[in-house]
Amino acid sequence: MLKFMRMNKIEENLVKLIRGAIKEAYSLDLEEGMINIEIPRDSNNGDYSSNIAMRLAKELKNKPTDIALKLKDYLNSKEILKVEIAGPGFINFWLKKDAMADVINVIFDKQGDFGRSNEKKKEKILLEYVSANPTGILHLGHARGAAWGDSVARILRFAGYETLREYYINDAGNQMNMLAESIDARYKEAFGKDFKLPDDGYHGEDVKNIALRIKDEYGDKWLNVPHEEALAFFKEEGYRLEMERIRNDLLYYRCEFDSWISEQKLVDEDRVNKAINTMVEKGLTYEAEGALWFKSTLYGDDKDRVLKKQNGFYTYLAPDIANHVYKLERGYDKLVNLWGADHHGYIPRMKAALIALGYPKDCMDVDIIQMVRLVENGVEVKMSKRTGNAITIRELCDDVGVDAARYFFLSKALDTQFDFDLGLARSKSNENPVYYAQYAYARICSILRQTEGFKRLDSYTLLNNEKETNILKHLNEFGAVIEDAAVTRAPNKLCNYIQKLAQYFHSYYGSYKIIDENNLELTNQRLCLLEAIRIVLKNAFDLLGIEALEKM
């Protein structure tokens, strides 16, 4: 994982203040990352808190409470209202309200860039996800990885990482021959000719529709040419149409890619042969039972792996090695793959190959996608009611909407199985998390439309009740949440942030009058707070590929 330490301005100032106090009190210079700042769960324990006294107890050979009490005398700042020592040595800080509200103007200044890292990270990341074979329609199994990968890429870029979104097309194996044979059979069927679908072929409606498109465009032309010539055409045309559908479905799902890498192209450019020959030259292989083996057990795998079979054909591992080497040759420092749970055992052999070829041990990470069950009224839904086949990404989006489809997949950690509740995803209620969050945004927009605007101020001293303070603290945390979500590749953390901000707003709206004609100054400050919430929600929605709806 990437290293992470990012604080908001308030936390940075507190760290600087504590560091200076330790320097004055104990003549001690602390290393970076030693001082932690947290928001107490109970606001009675302050706005922010640090456990630094407990962390220094061993080094200073003193009780944490004594260390904290000594430091307290040096913790003076114009932003701090008071400092108290609690429990075994926590240092709790209460801030002046206008110090916390400074974030409003920071948000106004940065707008869509609020939360974006100003630091361009050195690490270049290549993120590969979906990579489904071009032999069928994208189904539910691809939907979770597609939404997750797309959002991770958005978050990484926002956090300052150069990130490439890549789709690896498995178009060089026997599956493409089977696609051609399947289209050939359906084409003959369309003309009432005898046909036989191959046992290992593709029997879906998409293949039948491709055959019908070819019939409409070319008539019976391909019945009257040599079989091999027809198969070559069906293979090429089938590939083109399947990839066209995949691209369109992903765009419909708001997933775009920067790079589409063809396995066949790797073969044609001799990259597969080159990668395996390099392994042979480095002494990383041996021959046994008529096959070429990789000594993968020397590099952490549980058994050696075949690279080339007895019949002279490469195994799946060989082009995969070439693909990953090609990624690194293009200058990327970190390779991140999103793979299904059934590929878990494949990870050690891929890592072993890269290590054996001399690449850094941590140059590749794999995030495993666990299974999702669709449920409705407590019953699992496996097949489309319309087609009787597996439910596709497009069908799911047409059913519950793109926003709900993406948000539900993004709201749960990728490595956990969960039930996707169709009824809940369709519902227009507060129990539906994406509706709840979008409604907060729409409600803010509605309030702002009711006014003649608001005036930005130098300070917002009237925003001092507990609910306003909670909102301000949460807004201050946005940048740190983005950084955390980036380094852990966990968009669900951003979903959690959104839900809490929406909760804070709904509770605030239900408790206080935003527009008060008898107190225009307070009204203005509260409208400024709402605008700040709106901007942050919009930024968060954008990173998840969710629409910010102004009306609902």
C-alpha cells in the first residue's frame, strides 16, 4: 500500500503547536508522524484530541498525565479556546468557532478542487479492471469491479497520482475461435440451415443477434464462401461488435478507459515470446514431461507453473507475464489489478514472475472482488425476467438507475460479500443511502433558490451550535478522507463520509431555521454553510460517478 499522512489545516496547526511545546518543555525534536490528532466521539471531550503524552511516556520516563500537564502550559494559540487533560493523559482542545469556520472560505476559493491534493505524487499507477473476454455481454459479475475501478481511478487522480485506466482484452485464445464457430452456427440457423452449436461455444442472445445483424447486412454471402474464410470474418466481426457493446455498456455505466490493450497485439509484437525467452535466459525455467516450467516456488509460489505445454502452446500465464512486463516497461511504478475471487490463487504466480524478472516485490497489488447476490423481497434473483439469462449491467442500471447501481456497489468494502437489495435501490426513501445523500444535495439547492443569494464574510462567528460545529469539523476532514480512500483504494470510505455529511445536514435542517427574516446576519452565515456543504457533496459525488441532482 501507498503511505498516507494528510491532515487538514486545523490539524496541521495543532501538530505544529504540540511539536513546539515539546521542543520548549523537553528540548525534544519529534520525527514526522509521531503526533496524532483525532476528533473525539463525544464532543464533551473537545473538538480535537492528541495522545502524544502517552506515546512519549516511555521515552521521557514519566507519567502521561504529568507530561500532558507540563505541555499544557506551552499550548497557547489564538485559535484555541481552552485545553484540558483527560483520562490517562489525553490532551483535549476546544477551538474558537471562527477558527473552525475558516473552512467555508477555503471551500469557496477552491470550489471543485476542494479536497484535491496540491502535491503531485511521484508514483505512477496503472489500474486494470473489468477486462472481460470479448465473447459476451457484461453481466452483474463485472458491475462491481467496473464501478470500483472507475471510482478508485477518479480518487487517485484527485489525490495527485498519475493514474492510467486500462482494459486488457483477452482476444488471443481459443475463446475467439469458439465465438466464430458460434456465430457461424447462428448464421446458418437464421437461414434455416442445419447447424450445430459447439459444446464450448457461446449460446447467448448476443451471439444470435450478431448473426442476425450479419444476415441483414450481407445476406447469404457467408454461406457461399469456403468455411475457413467465413470463420475468419465471423471472428473479426464478432470481436468488433462484442467490443463495441462492451464499450457502450461501460460508458452507459459512466466508466471510461484510457487504454485498451489487446492480448493478440502482444502476441503479434512478439512480446510473449520475448518475455518467456528472457525467463529462459535468466535460468528461471526448466523442461520436464515435454513442457516448459517456471521455477515459481523459488519466488513464493506453492508449486512450479507450466509456461508452455507439450503441444507447444503457451498457457494463460505466459501472455499474462508479458502483459505485466509491458505495463512496467511503459514506466508505471505500481500495477493494480482488480480480479474476481476465483483468481485468488493466481496472485502468487504472477507476483513470483515479476520478482524473478527483477522487478520490485511490491510493484503489483491485486484487489479481490467478492461475489454479490441480487435479492428482492429477501429472495435471491439470479436471472433476468425479460430474457431468462444472467442480469446484465445495462439491465441493472435500467432497473434501479446508474446512481443506485454504482453507489450500492461502492458502499461496501470490495473484499466482502453482500446482498444487493433491488427493492431498496429502487426506493425513494431515507433508507436508500444514495437517495438520502442526493436528497440532502437537492434540498440545499432548493433552499438556496429561495434566497437572493448570500454574502461571503471574513468570519462566521454565529455558527456556534453543536450541529454547526459537527458539520464544520466534518467539512475540514474531506481532504484527509480523500487521501485515505486513495491510498487504501477504498471508495466505500468516501461513501461513509457522504452519508455522515448528509446525516449532519438533515439533522441540522430539522432542528434550526435556515432562513430567518428577523435575523438576516445569521441567515447569511447559515446559507454560506449550506453552500459549502453543497460544494463538498458535489465533489464527493463526482469522485464516485454519482449525479448531483438539484431537484428530486
